[in-house]
Amino acid sequence: RLAELVRALGWRDPVLPQSMYIYKQPLVGAEVTSHQDSSFLFTEPRQTCLGLWLALHDATVENGCLWARPGSHAESLRRQFARNPE
């Protein structure tokens, strides 16, 4: 089903190279501030990596749902994360 979704978004031959669960309990740990996931999923010479966020439980404003700013997917990358900067 994920491959069908990604194809519908225009990606060809999608592959799932990684999956992860993030357990973010209310009032535990630090706040996750506004960011672009592409900061961490950046590839060159062209963008070949797509991140998807799927809630496994009901996500509400009260328990910390995902927020997205309309049109932000079309903005340029503001910051690029480098694990081992040269």
C-alpha cells in the first residue's frame, strides 16, 4: 500500500530502505520544533529519498500531532544536516 501511495505522488520504483518507530510520550523529553525532514533525507545530485510519517495511534493537538504548513513542501531546503561534515 505504501508503494501505491508513493507511486501516486510521482515516484517510480519506490523502495523501502528503512523504517523506524518514534515513541514520543506527552510531557517526556524535549520539544520537537518546526523542521523540514528533508534536512535529514537529503540526496545528491537529485532528491531520491522521501520520508513518510504515519501515526499508529490517534494523533491530536492534545497529544502532540504532526503539524504541516500548507505549501511548505514546495519551499527550498533551509538547512542540510551533515553527519560527518568535511
